Amino acid sequence: METQDADDQEVFEIVDFTTASEWECFIAAVEEAIHEWRLSGERQLLPLSKGQLATAKWSERTVTVKFADFPFKMTHHCIINEGVESPPDESEPSTEYENEEETERLPQALDDLMNRENDFPARAHCLVRWYGLREFVTISPSNQNHPIICPSKSKLLLSSVTIAANNTNCQVPLFVQVLRPCEKMYLGVGLGSGVRTDYDMVHMRRPPHQCTHLAGLLDVFRSKLQCTVTSPPVLVSVRFTYVLSEWPHTLWTQQPPDFDATLTEVGFSDLGKLPFGALSDPVSELHLSATWPCVSEDVLVDSDVYSDLNPGSAPLWTARLVTSASPPCLLSEYLMEFLHVCRNTQSVSQILGPDFIQDMDDSAQYSLAFDRLTESSVPGLSKIVGRVQHGSKGTKQSSSAQAGEMGPIPLDILIPILNYLFPDAEGEEQNAPYPSTSSQVPEWIVEDGQVGEHPLKALLSNMKSSGADGLVWRLAVVLCHVIHSLGGLPAAAHLWHEVVLELRFRWDKTILVPGIGSGSPDLASTLMHQKLQMLNYCITRRKAREQSSSKSSNDEFEDEDEFYECEEEMEEEEKSNGSRPSWDKPEGRLKRCGKLRLIKTNEQLYVPFTQEPAPMTEDKLEEHADVLLRLGTDNVGSQLRARMMSASLLSDMESFKVWNSAKPVPARRQKRLFDDTREAEQVLHWLASMGPGAMCSHLQPTILHASLCRLVEEKILFSLPAPSTLPQPLHSNTLATILDMIAKRIVRLSKQPPDTNKYVEVVEQIAEVEACIARAQSVRHKLLGDSPSSNSSFSSPLEELVLRLLDSPEVTLDGGPRGPAAAVIRKLFQQAQRASMLVDDSPQENPSSHNDRRTSLKSGTSGTVSELGRPAGREYLLRTLVPAPTPYSRPVPHRMFAVLLQNEFRLAGSYSQDTTFC
């Protein structure tokens, strides 16, 4: 019984041999991606057009596949809008291997291998350049720190993708990246239509001697074909590239702005102007390529003893620029530092310390008050900044003097800055007076010296900013200089502290703030500008009130000493005319109201003085509206709301004296609707309570406004193409159109609450525009020297070349080596050789003579010496169409690409074979 129970409890382990292995799971994942991307089946696409591989936009789709626990990144590369298949009858057969007996079309990748119009694409994936493919798939390790080094793993991976391609009938070539990523080593395979193509590669630091010339490369290519044809016809394309990296005659002279020179030598014009330009040359190299495109192998002679591959005899010359991706530029650097300060939340006392802004004692205040009584109405700022405390014991100075000595900004720099912001402090001889009229854009001078319409006038007219070259404008620009050149955040806090002190002083002495304008706050300007306008309005009202009070007191004093003797005849006349006696004078009259008279007394009707409505800044308007909303809808709240809203109406009723519900009180004796003292103190408190970060946040629209106007001053931008890194408008692709788009966005941001993150995005776009202009200026200076350029458009061939170099990845030089552009570029190479001591200035024989060729070829791999120097890189492209692997097989394409650089040699071959009858 026990034995039977034991047999019943025995568990048998069942092994499922149908479970997929890790290797099979990997293959299945690759096949799934192929199906998802719809890469199965025959793909018939239109033939590649000339230069399409370099100029077309490429698409990349990536998915992660795993082999056990090792992840791979599988990426599909293809030209955009090339996925639509054309009908078989519309597809054009390849002219390279047209065969009437063929009934089955070769895979599309093999057509691309033999295409002659895209031999050396200037800007493309390395596999595109080596194999001429328009579509392919790469599989590489997700973690670049764990490359596939072991040969057995490489073969296993390549075998896996081969099985996946065969199972899915995928004709798109599949590549596996092996070795370190920097080596760009790929092994690949392509299947389809009974043809297998193996993509193999060799990468070394030094080439074998046999591979340093065309004749040896042809021998290597034929040996790889392994066919019975002893000498298959081979088409050859050769390109020699010469690099110009030294510009001895055009040294980059852009230097960072010197703040001391700006204040002492240059004057105030540069102090109020934002800097512009790249600190280093944005154009690092010029590549000139001499190409012999697609000729028969017997046309060119290039062996270990002789070569006729002289760049001067090449039928095609092309040039391209190598530029810095993000060159350091002054304007964008200034703006980024400015926005960095905007993120700071510290107060002035926290940044500079409490001792910096400590209050003066009573004796200092009395002494300062006495000084103010005895000095002129508009004192010099040097007196304000460097005033020494009088009447105090020892050598203690006032807080302002201590600020000048202890602050980050020295006094000899601080005083000129304040004089620039408040030029009326210098008296009649002002170095930088404010413009008489306020405008959203600076003055625009056209070619003939006349004043024209600013290009951004229409766009910036609706911007919520401040007037060009006004106080707020100058403050924003000067702060940029101070932050960049005088100490960053502490310097900004110091300058802002001094500005607030100056504004306080002007309120105390009733001196108007310059560069702001008069009148009530303009709600279409920034809040900072509105606050300063409110301060000016308060100063104006205070002066008028004090003058009126002084005049009234003088009149009352005169009335006390005046004696009237009334005669009976005068009294009778006054009674008959209904007028009042002279001692009973009415108050609050402004002027007569035409010929109107009062009905009862027949007296003249007068228009009274009335109080003006109290102006408000936008934050006060929002606060007032919020208070009215919070009063509620009950009776008490409604009454309070009505009283608040009718305060101005009640004042007018009291001034007119004809209303029963209002007392007859003249305007000057009424309670003030607008308390200038309270409003001014609120403005000054608002300004003083802000730290430099909050203050700069309010200046963000203004500094971006000034930046746009600074960019437009570089009139070359109106002829430049738009960079591909910026959003491209549909109707135009010029840099001026891009600037218009940036301006529109800044206008929108100026009407929103300050958001530093959004302004950072705009500054990044401004940096792209500045870099484009800097590149254009650099290229033009190198090719054309200091010749003046046309502001409207480029007209000469060399100026057209500048535009094409900036707009295209590679430019074909008109006329080849004998064209005008080639002459200029050749001269640049010769000057660089002389400067580097490669070529002597003394007369000598042509360096490209036969003996020099032989010596250079035998000595190394750097190529022949020509008038352009030694080539930095040599590229050879060999291709043919022969049967493989047997003589009776179908003719299939074969291609080998060789690259010889200074410290690199690479052979990239694609060899096909017919698998139908092999």
C-alpha cells in the first residue's frame, strides 16, 4: 500500500523541446521589426537623381531587440518619401547592366550600388557614402561601452540577420556593427531575386604598399571577384580632397568688448549698443575636392612610379565648408547670462550684505539735507555717488560713498554709467542725451545716408516694451554689459541699488526722470516703464501742487493787507448787474463757458477746476478689479463698489456746485483723488524691494527688443539662407524670414507674464541667427577681403559662391580649376603654404613635376604634391558588372570603395553572386 502511494506521488519532469531558444527569439524579434517596417518583398523605386543622397532628408526608425540579456539597437535608415513603389512597367531599367534576356529584376540596393550620380555625397551616413545605398538597416549594441569584439559573436550575429532576411524576403541590406563605435566597422548582407551581396570591410591605420595607388587597388578588386574573366571592365571614380585650415591673411580680429575702453575711449555709443559676432572663427576649414568622375580604368594612370592625377587636370572641382556647430557669440552669450540672473531670487542686501545698504544716522541726514538745499536743482551724479558725510566724527563716510568703495563696480566706472542713464545730471553739456521723440525702433539709415523705414517697425509696433534708447532700454543694455564684464550678479545688484537711490533722490528734489516721457502710465509698455512713468507723473503733480499752494498762500497774504472802500454807485451797479462784490470772490474757476449766464443772477457761467482721474499701472488696475470682485453682490458690497467707482464723479459734482447731493467745494480744497506722495512712495518701495533677478525679469522683453534691433543692423542677413536647424517657414527660407518669426514670438511673449524658460528658447534661436551671420561674414572676408558688399543682394560670382557655400553641403565650382572661384581658392592655398613654410617665395620649378611625384609616392601615403599641397584624403571608387560566382551566372554588380587618410585606411567592398545556378 505504501509502495502504491509513493508511485502515485512521483512527479515526472516534462521537457518541452519546442520552446524557442534565445537565438531563435532574437531572430524572431528582428523579423518582427522587418514586418512592422514593411521591408519584405520586392521594392521598385525611381532611380536616384543627381546629388539626391546628399540633399534629401533622411528618416530613422529605431527599435530595441535582445539577444538573451544583451540589447541591440535596430535602426532603419531611408530617404523620406521614397517608400512608395512604382509600377513595374514604369520603372526604368538600369543603363549600366541592361540585358534583354533578363526577366527577373535585381534588388533595388544593387541598382543603387551602380548609380553614377551619387559617387561622393558630401553629407550622409558613412554606409551611404561607401555603398551608395538609399535604404538600409543597422544593428548595433545599445550600450556603446560593450561592443562586439569577438569574431565568433560577429559571425553569429551576421548569420542571425541573414536568416531573418531570408525568412522575411527582405531585400533591404542588413548591417551589423562590430568592434568599437569609433572604428565604424560594419558587416552586412543583402538578399533578393536570387542574388546574395556580402558587404565586407577592412580598416587599418596604415595601408599596404599595394593599396596606395589606383593600379594596386584594381588588382585587389579583381582578386576579390574570383571569376574567369581575366580583365573585367572597371569604372573608376577618384577624388582628392585638399584641406585649408590656416588663414594667414585673414586673422580673426573679433575680441571681447573692453569695458574700460568703452567708457573712456570709445564713448557712450558703444555702452548703449549690444555686442555682436563670434569670439573665434566660426569657419574652421575649407575642403577643396578634385574629382575624376566615372571614367574607364585605362583613362587614368596612377601607379607606384607615376601618377597623372593632378588637381589642375580634374574636370570637376567642388568645395565645402567645415564650420563650428555652436561658435561662442557675444550677443547670445550676453543674453544667456542676463537670463541666468533672472532666475535668481535674492535681494540686494542678501547679495551685497546688510552693511552695504545700511541707513545713515541722523547727523548724516541733517548734513545731507543741508547739502541738498545749497546745491543746484540738477546735481552731478559724482556728488551723489561720492558724497562724503559732513559733520560726522572720524573718517566715516555716507552709505553711498561706502557703496562706491565696497561695491563690485569701481567709482570711476559707476559714475559714467549713471551719467549715461541720467544724462541731465551732467548739466547742459550732455554726452548722451535722450532722443526728443520716443519710437519702438531706432533710426534706420539706408544706403544713400537717408533715413528710411526700419525693417521691424511693423512687427515691433505692437510689442509691449519701452521706447528705443529710453531709460528702460538703456538700463537693460547696460545691465548686460555689467553682468558680463563687471562681476555678474553682484555687479547687477550694485547698479540697481544706485539706480534706486537716484530715483529716490529725484523724487525728494522733484526732478523729473529722463528718458521716460510725461503723462500717465502707458499700459502698452512694460510694467517697469509704467512704474517709472508713474513716478514722473507724481513728480509733475507734486510740483504743480506745491506751486499752486505757494501761489494761494501769497494771494491770501496780499488779501489781508488790501482794503476796499465801497461807494454807493459801485454797489448799485453791482446789484443791477447781479455781480458779487470784490471781497466775495468765487473759487475754483478755470475759464468762462462761452457767453452763457446764470438765469437767476445773470452772472457769467464758468467752467471749474476739476481733479483729474487717478492713473494706474497695470498691476494696480488688476488689484483694483480684484477688490471690486471680492466685495460680493449684497447691498453693503454693492454700495461700497458704487462709492469706489463714483469717487471721481463726486469730486466733479462738488467742483461744479450746482448739485444738491454734493457740497460746493472747490477742487483744491477737496480730498485728493490722486495722492502723489503715497503713489510715489509705493513705486519707490516696489523698485527697492526687487532684487536684481526680479528686476531683470521685468526687463526681458526690452532686452530681447534691443537684441532684435541689433541683429537687423547686420544687413547681410537679408541675403542669407535660413539654417536647417531652425523651423523652416513655408513661404520662404531666408534668414530674414526666420528673424520675422522670432520677432513675432517675442511680441507674443512680451504680452504674457515673464517666463524665463520661454525666453531661453528664443535666445537659442537668436544664437543660431547670430552664428549664421558670423559664418557669412567670415566666409565673405576670406574670399572677398574687405570689398564692400551690397545690402540688397549678392550679385558677383564670388558673392554668389559665398551664398552657395553657406546654403549647400557641397558646391560645384563653375569653370572647374580654371574658373574665377577656383583662382581665388587656389590663391588661399598658396598663401597658406607660404605661411607654413611649405613653399618658398623664391622662384622654383613646379612642385608637381615627375620626380617629385615619384618621391612622394614612394615615401608614404599622403599623395602627390601639387600647387594645393598634399591631399588630406584620397578616395577611389571601383565598380563593375560581371558574372559570379561562375562564368554562366548572371552578371551582378560589384563595388569597392577605398579611403586613404593620414592615419586611416579603409576598404569597403560589396561583392555579389548569383545563387540560382551556383
